Amino acid sequence: MIMAASASTPGKHVRTLHTIFARAARVSAATELAVEPMHDGRSFASTSVTAWQGDRLCARALALLDAPTPI
């Protein structure tokens, strides 16, 4: 989920990820991730990432991303 959120918002890095695991997922089954951007500003972005196995929702996460600041 961290990699999916990072890939959806180039130039920003994941700072926090809050996840709800609704039901157990199987290691042997394919997992599909759906990414929905919520906000993408200059400094911050937020993204929702959902994990599915078939028609079963397994987990959903909310990621907060930010742009690196020069030192």
C-alpha cells in the first residue's frame, strides 16, 4: 500500500499510513490494489488505497504524503 500510494503521487513521500484490515487475505490468491487520490497540493497529498481479492474487500488505508523540503 505504501508503494502504491507513492507511485500515485510522484515527488511526494508517504509520512503516515493508517490501515483497517476488514478481513483476512490469502497469500495464495491474487491481490488487487485500487488507488484513489483525495487531494494533491504543492506540499501535501492524501490517497486512499484499497486491497481486494476477487470481490472481497480485505483492507483499506489512508496515506498522507508530503513533498521534501530543502534544508
